[in-house]
Amino acid sequence: MKGTFECTVVKSTLRGVGQKNTPAISLELEITKDVLNDNQDTIGRKLFWDGFLTDAAFENTLKSLDKALGYTGNDLSDFNRGCVDGKALQAVVEEESNQGKVYSKVRFINAIGATGGMKVDPVASQSIAEKLKGKMLAYRQNNKPAPQANKPATPPENNLPF
């Protein structure tokens, strides 16, 4: 499955990913709309995105979260407290293959309208947040995000008088 999809964040977590336990913000997403094809078969499917917090990726990950979800916090452990859960974003999904198997991968997350089940160890997650706290504060001092209104995950009911 590839394309551009509007999604709701089902769960956000700060965790270590893979064998190297690489720090990342992980988002579990649920597709609410196929933006390009209006394919109803994709509605309700789950997608996963990992925004890595390595030295090389840290700034890009935070910029993506700022722009896509309006995240303006200073404490990465906010993600384990659902700081972006329920918010809507747009995910750009591409297909990749590995050892002959094709799978979908979220390449980019964007704000709505832009063109494009996780396990959590609370102790390890808090440790990651504390290790990266200085880096997070330095990032915020140099990159003051403008607050962004986030489109609700589901539109309000139509209350037109006719």
C-alpha cells in the first residue's frame, strides 16, 4: 500500500527501537482518509512511524512533529502521556521490499492538507527522556515553534439550517 493518507494518532511513545535500542518517538496511526485515491479499503488500517532521535536525525524529527502535530513541548516523555494522541496528520507512505517481501513504510508526516501496537518500557523511556533533556532544551531555544491549530480527527456534525 502506498499513497498519502490522513491519519489519527492512536498512540505515541518514546522508546528504544531495534537491536541497538535507538531512541525514537513512535507513532501508531490509523488511516481515516485516502487523500489521493479516495480508496475506502484503506480506512481503519494501521501504520507506524518512527522519528529517530540520534544526533543526525534529532532536529528533523522534532521539526516533523512540530509541523505535523503542533508539538511544542520540552519534555520528550510527554509522548508517553499521550500529548499528541487523537491528533490528525497526513502520512506519505511508500512501499519497500526486504528479502522479497513488500511492506508499507511511512516516509513523511505532515500537517493535514500538506502535499505528502507498540510496547513501552516506562523506565527505559524515562531514561531516554532524561539523557536527551539538555539536547531538547537546546533545540527549543534555537527553534521556537509557532503554535499551530490542529484539525480535529473527525469533522463536527453538519448543523446547517437547511
